[in-house]
Amino acid sequence: MSTSVFVATGQEVELLERFNQNQHQGRDGQASAAREIREKFKTMSSNKLSPQFWNISDIFINDIISHFAYTSYLEIGIGEGLNFARVRCETKVSVDISPGNNPISTPMHVMSSDDFFAMNESNFDLVFIDGAHHSEQVIRDIENSLSVLNSNGMILCHDVNPGTEEMQIVPRVQSEWTGDCWKAWVRCRSTMNDLSMLTLDVPYGMGVIAPGASPNPLDPIHEANLTWPNFVANREKWLNLVSLGQAAELLLHVSSAHPGVRR
Ligand SMILES: C[S@@+](CC[C@H](N)C(=O)[O-])C[C@H]1O[C@@H](n2cnc3c(N)ncnc32)[C@H](O)[C@@H]1O
């Protein structure tokens, strides 16, 4: 297994431990630890954060839900269900190909995302795509999510910023794995210029599709050029990589009057 690019510092580990402890001490304690971590994210690039931080997605998911007053949330791929359990939203729907092994990890729909979208009749404000990590599947998940997204809705797409070559190889060669979700993201960035797509610089990268045409679209990229060396050389531009602090500025200024992203 290759070494992670993320480096844990003492301060960071302490913050993480406090966050984990505070989860058992009620919402106030958790919220204050979350605020502290968010402040830290604003000034730190993901290559200074440890991989344990991957599981704080719910902090900004809950921020987005509360800021935009979203009422419906869909998570594709819930794994252990820890993120899904922490998300606060009026209507939550979970889908996973695996049945889980306890109440938290048991999805409402035990099926593939393709099968779910084929039978689903609901629309959603926020979709979190974190299922199969193969680019072709991620593209289908993005397209299907766009077709069920409410106007002014948003899509989040995990694992679009792998730190090492090994962690993005398909099929999987090590436990720390993003798959080649980045290829799906870059392809969509270069073909869906009517969408605003940015990547939060958090561990493994969280892609965000928000209403509005991209201010910095990508020119079409030939499939043959989607190689690891090219990705490393063009990472920031291809992903539209922004810090959590910058993203907050960008996302919070999305106009509620915008027609939205649904297709
Ligand atoms: C990385 S885990 C999800 C983690 C979770 N979102 C979280 O933040 O805690 C990926 C999950 O996707 C599920 N999965 C894989 N392929 C899938 C597919 N085609 N459709 C739906 N779920 C899938 C796996 O069973 C696994 O539980």
C-alpha cells in the first residue's frame, strides 16, 4: 500500500478526537467542534489533513441543507450509514447495493443506483453520490441525479480528487480508494458547460454541482488524455478546486431566483 498524501498533525488529531467525542455529547458540543473544524478547513489545503477527516461530510451537507432550506436528500451508497445518520433533513432516502448489517447501515432501497433511478418517482433538493467508484457509473449517477433534481437543487460527488495514483486505479489495488471518479468529474466538467461545477478541497475531494453556468468551463478533453500525469499537472483547473472557505462564498451566493440545474 502506498503512503497517503495526507499528513496528520497533532492539532488536527486532537480536533478530530474532540469531534468524535462530542458526537456523544449532544448537538451543541458537536456543532462547536464542527465550527472549529470548518474554520480549520478554510485555512488548510487537503494535503495537510489526515484521511480520517473524510467522514465529516455531514458538516457541510447540513450547512448546505440549512442554508438553502432544502427538505429532501438522497444518498447513493451509504456504506456504514454514518454520514446518512448525521444528515438532518425532512425527507431522507438511502440507496445501497449492500443490505448492511445493522439498522444504521441498512438502506431504504437495497439495489443498485441504476435500478433505483429506473423505479424512482421522487425529486430531490440534494443528492450525494458516493456509490460505485467507476467513472462510467459515476457519470450515469450524475445524469440520473440531474433528471430528478429540484430547481435550485445541488449534487455532491465524493472522491473526485485522489491523492495518489494507486488510490484511483480500477480495479482496486489497495484499501484507501477513490476509484476513477475524477475521470467522470472531468468529463462532465468539459461537456456540461451549462452547469457550475467546483470541487471542495477536502480529503478525497467533494465535487459540487450547483445552479448556474460555470464561470470557468473546461474545453473538451479527449478520452486518451485522461491520464494520471495529466491529472496531476492539471488538477486545480480540471477539478475547479476551491477551499471550503472560498466554496462557502461561491455557494452561498447562488441566487434563489436561479432557474436551477435540472435537465
Ligand atoms: C464509500 S461507501 C459510501 C459511504 C457513505 N456515503 C458515507 O459517507 O458514509 C460506498 C457504498 O456504495 C455502495 N455501492 C457500490 N456500488 C453501488 C451501486 N451500483 N449502487 C448503489 N450503491 C453502490 C457500496 O455497497 C458501499 O456501501
